[in-house]
Amino acid sequence: MKIVFLDAATMGDTSFAPIERLGSLVCYESSTPEEALERVADCDVLIVNKVRVTPELIDAAPCLKLICESATGVNNIDLEYAASKGIPVRNAVGYSTMTVVQATFMHILSLTGHGPYYDRVVKDGSYSASGMFTDVKVNWWELAGKTIGVIGLGNIGLRVAKVAEAFGMNVCYYSTSGTSHNKDYPSLPLKKLLAVSDIVSIHAPLNEKTRGLIGSRELSIMKPSAYIVNMGRGGIVEEQALAAAVDNGVIAGAALDVFEVEPLPKDSCFLKVRHPERFRLAPHVAWASVEARERLVGMIADNIAKGW
């Protein structure tokens, strides 16, 4: 059995041993659409992360029996066409839940606690030269007693809510599907959630209901002291609107792990802001702890081992 991974560089230095035990694994760091058409010619199992699996790619693989997504979302795969050819598509669910939750609070604590500022004033000698035992020029506040509004209370959003409770925060949520299935926390309309939250944390998929969900109008509803954290998908928040809102003090700051276009273009609005200290930007890495990538490889191997 030949197994082809078209964009294996997305997994870093993670061992593929569990997959290699199942067949002959051929890994390509990345693949252009043209390269992909050639590389799948004789594969039985195809593994992809961001490579688009189009009807043309499927047709170029006459031996193809299984498509494995090395992620949770499968929006890069033409599911309808794969089904019409009798080719199952399997993804990996839940492998990065705790990792994303941890990254979420890394950003929340950095924003609310101004960690980079305090680190800088010590390292650049400002603290040593101040003559004061402390530096209280920049105010920071406790999470306890504040409200976090979670947009998308799935596996990750629910864990974020639980950790927020441990910090003493009040939790509310907005259901992007329209089904308020959780009774532990109040489900609010989006405008109400934005108005009452000190932190808005996004953990929703990108679909027709969430694309452009947060724009200038929605950001203007938030408190000037509030922060927004997007750990879902880039298209959920209108980037130009967010950059302007934070720069102009409409809200206090923002953290982003995801962007509309990835990698972030050199002319991105986020790289031109007047107040970069109000932003925390990460290269779509919240999913990628060592443990999460190891779990992901194991899930892919399990999906292949199930057969078709």
C-alpha cells in the first residue's frame, strides 16, 4: 500500500512511524497543484493538510482508496466528489483541544497582563535605572470577576469556559449554529455577548454563518477596555476592521492565531498598525504542540488501519 503525504512539512519533526508501519509512506514537504497531480498517480492513501483535493486531483489518482485529513476541518476537500467516487474521507477530531485552550490563555494573559512590556523594561535597563522597586506605569487587571464571551462552545470553547471559571471569570456564550445546547452557561445573542464581555474568545469553524461575523459594527458594540481573541478561523473577523478598531482604541487589543490568508501577506494591515503593542499575533500554531502533533499522527494511522 502506497501512502502519500502531500504537505508533510506542516507536521514539523514529528515521527511518522505509526503510519510507516502500515505501508510505504512517501512524504513531500509541500506540493503545488501541478506537483500534486503527478505525485498521487499511484497512491492508495492520500494525506493532506491544506492541499486542496479537487475533482482533478482525485481523478489523477486511479488507485486512490482513502483520503486522510491531517486536521479537523475538511473544507479543502471536495467531499461530494470524493463520495461520488466511493472514496471515504477521514479527519482527526479533538487531537489539539487542550493545546488550543492553553494557547488561548497564553494570549489572554499576555494581553491583560502586558507581559511583553514588563519583560522589556527589565531587559532594556529601564527598571534598573528607575530607582523604584516596582513599575506601575501600565495598569493590568485581574481576570477574576470579569466576563468572557465564548463564540462557539464546542469541545475547545467548552474547555476555555472551564479554565476561565478557574480564574474566577463569568462565562457566557454565543452559539454560531443557533442551537444553545449547553445549560451550564447563559447563551446570549451576539450583540449582547459583545456588549457585556471583557474578553471575547472565538472558537468557531468558518462557514456561511460565521464568515465576516465580526466587523466594524460588532466591534463598536464592545467595551473600550475589552479584548478579542480569534483562535477559530481568519475569515470570522474582518481584518481591516479589527486592525482599525484596536489602533483607534475602539477596543483595547486583540490576539490572532489565524488569518484570512496564510501565511500572513507582507502587506497585511496587521503589519502596518500604529500600536503593535496592542496586538498578539501568532503563525497559526495553537494546534501544534509536540503532544498534539503526536496524537494527530496516531489518529491518521488509526484512520488508515480501519481500511475502507
